[in-house]
Amino acid sequence: QVQLVESGGGLVQPGGSLRLSCAASGSIFSRYTMGWYRQAPGKQRELVARITSSSSTNYPDSVKGRFTISRDNSKNTVHLQMNNLKPEDTAVYYCSASFALGTYWGQGTQVTVSS
């Protein structure tokens, strides 16, 4: 079983930056496809960024060029660097880990972009 703990959320002004972190348990972290998802009030959960075991990445158009996902397999961590934040980025951000056995989720961290 994989346990995921997100951190780094908070309040930031529009145009600002924030870096989220996800710490994962287990010894097979490098095998997992890691992802960041977000869910705003009244909206469905959506993919923000994904990074595979081979370190390929993909982003939706809504965050392309602003967000960057990275992983450090030696520390079992995944990060999401968010730049030029917009009010519409406000949501609870969740870390996920996917493998053939299934998908695991963290508890989420709140990101609020507001003046």
C-alpha cells in the first residue's frame, strides 16, 4: 500500500508562484506514474500534471507552460512548481500514484489564488 502526503499549499496572489510537494511511502516509488489533480468547488477533478516512470510528462492546456512536475526517486518525492498563478487555479490539489495494481491518493492540499 502506498501512502501519499501533500504539502506546500496556501494563499498566494495572482501572478505568484507556489511549489507543492508529495512524499510517498514504499520502496517501489520509481515504478509509479505520479500525478497531480485538482478539484475546485462545484467542479470535477481534473488532471494538472503527470510524470511517468520513464520521466515523460504531460499537461493540460490550462496549465501548460505555467506548471512543471518533477520527481526525485531517491527521496520518494514529487513536486509541482506552479508559476503565474491565476484565480482559476484555486482548488484542492491531490497527489496520485498509479501502477498496475491500482491508484492511490493523498489527502490533498488547498491552494488559494486571491488578492
